[in-house]
Amino acid sequence: NNHKTWMDSELVEPHVGYKKVLVTGGAGFIGSHVAEDLLARGDDVVIIDEINDYYDIRIKESNLQMLKDTYPEEGRVSIYKGDICDRELMEHIFAVEKLRWVCHMAARAGVRPSIQDPFIYIHSNINATTQLMELSHKYGVENFVFASSSSVYGGSKATFFSEDEVVDRPVSPYAASKKTCELLAYTYHHLYQLNVTGLRFFTVYGPRGRPDMAPSKFIDLVTRGKSIQQYGDGTSSRDYTYISDIVDGVLRSIDRCHKYEIFNLGKGSGTTLNKFISMVQKGVGRKAVIEILPDQPGDVPYTCADVAKAKHMLGYNAQVTFEEGIRRTAAWYKKCYGSGSSNSTVVEKKTESKEIKN
Ligand code: NAD
């Protein structure tokens, strides 16, 4: 009875060869890493990002600058600054760049802020994704890969979250917006045979990580001797996934074109908050000052990915242990900031922020 429907599906041969890929949110954490790896293997990248101030925009500008500095040749990386919901701009990009592959990483992220301001999540997640799928259909895109989130599992009581589970209990506007994107993706596949793959990421961390997320935030605070806030008793557990493993899963999804699939991309094992804090202390080489607070509304107490489907259909296999990932992230932080960034945001100091043309 445990037999999953996808077990019978045949492995799809990867589409090898040159691609020009639209990476939305390419100035952000995951998008900039995806762009970097696509460029490194010889693909060309077109980036659209509005560079919003959800966190320090100097981080995003520095991410883009790094890509432009590493690949200065004409046509390798083209950067457009703007809102995906701007129809005229997006029509222009699709028409001029002749896009066939879309990797949609842009979104308003963050669970707690979505409770404060739900409308911006409807705009940047639901409206923007619909806009991109409309244009992908219109301009004949071959493969549309987009970022969903483990938050869609919401109120699930399962130990391992598996894609087969029917989950319609999102517990935050952010989670509801991601679930809506998955539903609309099915609709576009059904109506227009758009090939769509949705990837449910499980708490991603690593160098250039989002400063609002616990791994980067804790490394920064512990380095500077500031207190960290622990919600609950420390036994809550999350599946933390190192950025290079996520990028590997994204690239595999771009190469193997599926008709309509949803995949979990996680490490496949949970780490308790207590263990997480002790790893941060080890990585930074300093003891943490801990402030204990009650659990937050909208937070999910336990996340752990069942990655069997991604293993079987994508050949995905997360490699980096949590200990190793935190060690690398702390080492990166130290290289950029030494004893700590001057404010609580994490910005790479080595590049000046410059005006972005295009
Ligand atoms: P990020 O905030 O670093 O990157 C998102 C980028 O999208 C930002 O640079 C932002 O300026 C851009 N953006 C947002 N709205 C836009 C719009 N309307 N038009 C143009 N650009 C816009 O976030 P991230 O952590 O890199 O997340 C990437 C994707 O992965 C998001 O879809 C997020 O929901 C999803 N995700 C992330 C995690 C994680 O742990 N980081 C977990 C689950 C899902």
C-alpha cells in the first residue's frame, strides 16, 4: 500500500547542452547561487529582480556585481531591474531574450512578515507567478521551474513530509501563497501543457544566506556577542538544507523536463534548535547568549523532507551535513566580516555597491 504513483514513472533523460535561462530573483540568496552555477557550466543567464528592501539591498547589489565581475563577457549575464508584475517590462524581456527556460526563484519570503502584510505576498508570489506562466505559455517556454516551500505542509502531523500527502492547511499567508502557486501551475499545465516543476525547499542556508533567517542571523549575533532568541524549548526541529544541495536539485529540475511534478528538496533529516545552536557556537568558536521566548504563531514545530521522489526522479542526493554546512557558512561570514558586521545585516564588504544598468 506504500507504493507511490511516481515510482512507476520512467527516469527522464537530462536535456544536455546550452541553455539561456531566465532566473527570477537572481539578486537574492538562492537565485544568485543558481545563476552562478548555471554560468559556471556554460549556460547564459537573464536576471529579473526588483531588488526590494525586504533585507539590506546592498547584499543583492553585491550578489549581482559578483556575477557581472565573474562573467563580464557580453551576453553571459543580462540584468533587468523591475517588478515581475510589470507586464510591459516582462513582455519586452521574453520577446528580446527569446527565453525557453524559466527558473522562478523570486518571491516575498518569510513566514512572520507575511502575517503583518499579506497583500505584498499575494502580489509578489501569486500575481508574479501567474504573470510568468502566462508569458511562458505565450512565448513557448520549454520548462518552467519554480520555488515552492516546505511551509505548504503547515498543519500536517506527519513525521516525514511527502509530496503525495494532500495538504490544504497552510498556516500563514506566505504558505497559502506558495500553495496557490502550485495549484495555478497545475492549471497552466492542464490548459496549455506548460511543463512545470515546483520545488518545495526546506530551510536553506549557506554563504550569502538571507540575514533574516536563523542560520545567518545566529552566526552574526554569536560572533558579535549579542543574544540570540530561541523560540520554544529548543526541541523544535527543522530540515536545514545547504545551498549547494538546493542548487543541484534546481539544476537537475531544469535539465529533466517534467510535465507537472512537485518535489521536496531537503536534507532529509531534522536538526533540533538545541543542536543547531551548539553547531553555531562550534562554527563561530564562541558561546551564545540565549534569550528564551514562546513559540510564534505561524511557525511549524517540525519539518523533515521525504526526499525519495527527488532521489528517484531527479537523481538528487543532498551531500552536505549540517555540521559541515554551518562550518562553511561561519567560515564565509568570518572571511567577509571578521569579528562581525557593523549592524545586524550581513553584507559582503569586498565589492562596492554600484548602480545596475539595464
Ligand atoms: P530572497 O529574498 O533572497 O530572494 C528573492 C528575490 O526576489 C529578492 O532578491 C527580491 O528582490 C526578488 N523579488 C521579490 N519579489 C519580486 C518581484 N515582484 N519582482 C521582481 N523581483 C522580486 O529569498 P531566497 O531565500 O533566495 O528565496 C528564493 C525562493 O525560494 C523564494 O521563492 C522563496 O519563497 C523560496 N524558499 C526559500 C527558502 C529559504 O530557506 N531560503 C525556503 C523555502 C522556499
